[in-house]
Amino acid sequence: MIDVSRFYFILMDEIKSKLNTSQSIVVLTGAGISAESGIPTFRGQGGLWRNFRPEQLATPEAFEANPQLVWEWYNWRRELLAPISPNPAHYALVEIERQTPQFTLITQNVDGLHGKAGSRNVIEIHGNIWKVKCTQCGSITDNFDVPMQILPACQICDGLLRPNVVWFGEMLPQEELYTSQRAAAECEFMLIIGTSGIVQPAASFGLIAKQSGAYVVEINIERTPLSEVVDRTCIGKASEILTRIMSQ
Ligand code: NAD
Ligand code: ZN
């Protein structure tokens, strides 16, 4: 009979030792890492506002047709996010960064919680809800107002401001994408946390790392399409698994 707890202990030990010896680590996070802070994932329950699905509001077409409605939705999301704190999983990544010579954190999350926790080298490939971008002059600025004034105007050119997040049907910021792909190709160890593995191109980062010879570990509460690709899948909550690994 297989001793499951012993296997689990050996697995945590293996991951910890790879963490300690790797000179370059890339971490990719998705909505799952923020779930334990109380932020619903898009595919989970509790993400709806006035019965709109995110796909109906987070598009350039929706903003063009009704910027007021889209800003009202973002004001609702800002209100939900403002009091929320990072959880032990976010803090574990701050600790890993502190111990690693070359560390890159790529996140699909727009909640800004990695920065709030203290992570430094963060690439927000889907943008950040606490930043706004001018639709006319393109300037990007921090904005923590809750609620935002509707409709918000650019201080430089008076153009209409939009949330600085990547919407459905939009391209990812090219520089961030390129830097992420390069980091994935060059890392020794990749840790993929709380992402469904179906949103491209982030889903391909694990593949790139694997094909380039990295050791790739996934942490998720369930198996995903990425589970077929990675070296190890740890099933469980991000905060619990990361806390276990860090204390190993
Ligand atoms: P997703 O909602 O598609 O998937 C979340 C994944 O996390 C799932 O695989 C789920 O099994 C896993 N998960 C849930 N709770 C977990 C936990 N406690 N520990 C570990 N894993 C857990 O999210 P996605 O793959 O990141 O992509 C969806 C898109 O939605 C992204 O582009 C993102 O920008 C956006 N989004 C962002 C936020 C945020 O900023 N916090 C929230 C919702 C959606
Ligand atoms: Zn402007």
C-alpha cells in the first residue's frame, strides 16, 4: 500500500530543495491565489454584477457603447477590492523572491495584491485595476479613488480615462509579454499557482519553461490542462501548500 502522507512529505521536500537551489525562478499566478483573500475567480461563483457576465462588460466594444456602465462596474469592483488584504500565499512569494537571485512574478490578476504584499519584480500581463489609461494620449497613472468620478478625465489632455486592464479581445502589452516569455524560457524553476491554464498566452508559459528544461510545479485545488505538462501537481489551496513548502 502507498503511504500517501509519506509521498506528500517527499514531494514537499523535493520542491523545497529545488526552490533553495534554483538561481532563477518564475512564478505565474492566476485568480486562484487571490481566492483565499476573498476575491471570486471568474469561473467560480460570486463574480456577477447586476447579472452581467464579465465577458459583457470587459470589452472595448462595451466601453465604447457605454463607458458609464463599465465604469460603474469597475467602481463596484474597486469597492470590493479596496479593503482586501494579501493572504499567506502572496507573502510566501515575497519570501521566495527575497531568497532567489533572479526572480520574476508574472500575474494574470488585476487586483494589485502582489504589490500590496511586497513583491517587487511583478509583471501584470492583464494590467491593474488601480491604474487608469487615457484613451487619447495613452498616459498611464495610479488611481486609488473609491469610487472613481464618472466619467473620469485625463489631467494632461482631458481625454476619457479607462481602466488599465486588458479586456477580452485586446492584445496583451507587448513588452510585458516578451519579458514574460523570455523569463519563462530562461528559468530553472517555474511555479504555476491558481490558474485554470486555459487563458492564452499565459497558459503557454508553462510549456515554454518545460520545453526549455525547467522544473515546473503546479499548485491548484483541482487538476487542469497544465497538469499533463508539468513535473509535479500539488492539489490543495495555494496558501496551505506554500506555507507547507516554506516551513519544510
Ligand atoms: P480562473 O478563474 O480561470 O481560474 C482560477 C483557477 O484557480 C482555477 O483553476 C481554480 O481551480 C484555481 N483555484 C481556486 N481557488 C484556489 C486556491 N485557493 N488555491 C489554488 N488554486 C485555486 O482564473 P485565471 O486562470 O487566472 O484566468 C481568468 C482571468 O480572469 C484572468 O485573465 C484574470 O485576469 C481574470 N481575473 C482576475 C482576478 C483577480 O485579479 N483577482 C479575479 C478573477 C478573474
Ligand atoms: Zn490624456
